[in-house]
Amino acid sequence: MISFIIPTLNEEKVLAKTIDCIQKYKGEKEIIVSDGKSSDKTIEIARAHGAKVVEYKGETRQTIAAGRNSGAAIAKGNYIVFLDADDYFLDADSFFSTAVKKFDADPGLVAFTVAIKVFPEMQTTGDFLVFGYLNRLHFILNNIFGIGVSAGEFQMMRVTAYKKLGGLNEKLVAGEDYEFFNRLSKIGKTKCMLDMVVYHTGRRAHKVGWPKLLSTWFLNAFSVFFLKHSAVDEWEEIR
């Protein structure tokens, strides 16, 4: 069984397409939307499209890491898949059937990520170049050097590995995805499967521009890995 976990905050524009895509996977599954106090129709859309909903009730803004952990807390699957609300798979049934087979074929594999691309109709030259570079970098670091790195658009792992690590670091405002995947590589093999692709909107890069986004990513990565905290106090909501 696969537990799909999607952290959300005001995702009414994209969530239905993502959930409907995942619903096409014919294997045993559950879709969990972990909502961080949306003020739009995100929760209504999630329930209408067959997802379970976990609602955050705290006063301060919830971190993405906390949202993912809240979803995982009620997950019942053998595998956990962390996704973003604007993710899409061309053939979800084939994709996740293949994903399960990869775990079955390699008992030492604890988690993997995939190639990340922007929807072809939305893709800019910058998207093509940056994600092309990052995908290959993730492949080299994970598959050759055994260093776990992965963006939050897609991370699939054995639930036993997730529980062994105690989940994501909820104190991290940004960079929590890379930090967690790095910890996963310390307890087993992590891989990047370039023959498998997840598509998304690329909305953050399109809004703030690649130069600013890349500099922010670099600062957060440096801060998380060497100073053990994020370089930013709050991750800007872009919808």
C-alpha cells in the first residue's frame, strides 16, 4: 500500500488535477492532504476528490516539514510518497507499479527520487537548463557517491525508514527535503531514477526568477547542512 502525502496551503488552483492523477494508480493506496490552515477551497476540493484531510490548528504558520509529518502520522501504507500540490504523472498506474517493483528488487533501497521537469507547455529555457542540471546532479550524488539529495517534489520511501529517522525536522523552514533525504542515505541506499519523471508548474521560479531562487536555494542548503537551520525565517507562499 502506498500513502501519498501532500502538504497544502491555499492550493485550490492545482490540487484537483494532482489528486485525480494519483487516483489513476490501480494499486492499494491512500491520499492524505495535510493542510496548513488554507483560507480558500483547498480542503473542500481534497475531500471531494477522495483524499483524507489532516487540518493544522496551531496559531503560528506550519512548516512544510510539519505538514508532511502530520500526514505521515496517520499513514497506513508500506510506502510513503511525499509530493507537492502541483505534481503530475503522465501514467500514474505504470509509474507507481514500477516504483514498487524497484523496492521489491532491492531490499537495501530505502528511498528514491526521480527526474523533475516543468510541464512542457509552461517550461522556459531556464527551467530546462536548471532542472536538467539538478536531475543529473542528484543522480551522481545518490547513485554514485551515496549522498542522499532530493527536492520535495517527489520522495518515495519505505515507511520503516521514515519511522526509524523520526520524520522530517519541523524546525527547518526550508531545505527540510534535502536534509531528510540526506539522513535517509545514512541508513540505506537512496537513488535518483532518471527514467521516471514527475512534472510540476515551476511557479516559484517563474514568479521570483531563477537568479534569485538559485541564490536562495544555495544559502538555505549551506545554512541547513553547516549551521543546522534555514537561512530564511519564512518560505514565501506563491500561488
